[in-house]
Amino acid sequence: MTANTQSPNIMDCLQADHARLDGLMNDTKTVLASGDTESAGVFFGQFRKGLLKHIDIEEGSLFPAFENATGMRGGGPTAVMRSEHAEIKKILGEMETLFSGAAPDFKTFDALRSALVAILTDHNEKEEKVLYPMCDRVIDVAGRQEIVSKMEGN
């Protein structure tokens, strides 16, 4: 493994997406608390779609590239991330159900949101402090460019 920190930068791209997603979740909570369930549903839909895209890119491109570059498979950091992604998707599904019916109950939404935010906070910290910097070091320029392009929608 050789140091490979030239552009493109996985850390910057995926960390920025974490911040964007956090903002959408905060917007969902704020708008729902004000009683505007329709707008809250729109924000939640954007959050859900973005988070699922983020997870899909990590599991479909980033993690395999990392595993191929390092030889870490099975019990490495990506196994932990995949397990946490399953928990995240479960709560996200419960939240989607909440928004698919009548006006969502704020108390129920906020309990689910709190559980999701707790998982995401710890999960994102591990990615940003450990996994993404490692990916920037071990994945070659072409691999990093492919991942960044997918994340940016190109």
C-alpha cells in the first residue's frame, strides 16, 4: 500500500454528502414540527433517496475497491459498515412507512429520527476518521475518480 492522496478525494466528497444528508434530516424535523407534513414528506424523500444512494455507492463501489486494495475482507472495517447499513435501512424503512400513510405523528417520527441519528453519528465518525482516509491512501486515482463521479451523479 502506497500513499495516494492526490485528487480526487473520497473523504471530502463523502463527508460533504454526510453534511448534506444531515441538513435534509434537520429540515424534515423542523418542517414537520411546524405542522407542514407535505413539505416534511418532500424533505424526507430527498433524505431517504440520498442516503440510499450513498449506501449503495459505498457497498457497490467503495467497499469492494478498499477490500481489493487492502485484502481486508470478511471481518474488516467494511463488514462493520455493512452491518450498520442494515440497521440504518431498517429504521429508514420504518420512517418511510410513517410518511406513506396519513399525516405522520411527530412524536413517533422524532423517536425514529433520534435512533437513526444516533447510529449515523457513530457510523459517520468511523467512516470520516478511519475508513475514508484509508480509502484515499490505498485506492488508486482511477478508482477514486469512479467513486467520486458516482457520488456526484456523473
